[in-house]
Amino acid sequence: MAFVPRLTDAGMQGNPWWYSNGNIFYASGYGLPNCTCYCYGRYAEISNGFANLPTGNGGDWYDAATSFQRGQIPQLGSVICYTSRSGQYDGHVAIVEEIHDDGSITTSNSAYGGTYFWTTRVYPEDGYLESWMISQRDYYCQGFIYNDSVDPPSPPTPTGRKKHRLPIWMYFI
């Protein structure tokens, strides 16, 4: 199945990925808007089935996801995990929806007690952080929890390296 990015909330309202007992966050009263409920449901939507993702707050997901492949390189469909350096805040999780040629990524998000759905573009040189994550929460990106139902990007095909030859006279200098 080809990965289809979610860039709007179309089709989410009432959808069982977010609104059923299969979504542990919805079942325990922490439904949308909520970053963990959103990511739990979106990961299931991508995988076409619920996975045993972490059930704590967003700041705990990366360390708790020991049965999942994790890493520092964004991949489509992966969960990007943020936590607070001070431990004062609960963290945040989002889903990687697009990877751009400049290395930036578009994520889809929801926020507990806040915005139902939004997308944002974040950049590697900014640590993949939105401005509010730095100014208000002192967050950092822990890494990515990969979705094994999405094929990782293929490495670039080598095109061969051209040999740069010096003019013959330069070899005698």
C-alpha cells in the first residue's frame, strides 16, 4: 500500500481509528484533541490496524517504544517524539506526512485541550521544532518511531564520480 499523507482532518470525525475502543486513548477518556490519541489513530490508519504503541504522555513515547524500530532520520508515517528538557511538560508526538528535498518535514498534529488538527513544516536546522516548542516548553526532538508498514526511502542511486584530471604540467610541480 502506498503511503498517503494526511494534510487535513477530512474523514477523521467519527472514524474508528480515533473514535473506538481500539484507540486506547479514546477508550480511556483522552480522545481528540490530543496528540497521543491522534498519533495512535493515525499510525493505525497508516498500518491498517492498531499497534501496541506506548500509552503514556508524548514525552514518554520514544523511550517506551522498545519493540519498534527507532532512529534519528525522519521517515514517512513515523511518529516524531518531543520531550521537555526540564521534565516540566508532558511532551508532544506528531506524524511525519511529507519529507521535502531541503530536509524539512511536514507533520500532522493534535493538542490535548487545544487544536483538533494542524500541519506544520519543521526544519532539521531547527531541531525539527516549532517555535512554541522552544520559547514556551524547552522541548527537543528525541527521534522517530518508525512505521514498518511504510517502506523506508531508498538510498540514492550512485551516479558515478567524475574524475577530475589535472593538467599534465601540474603533476610536475
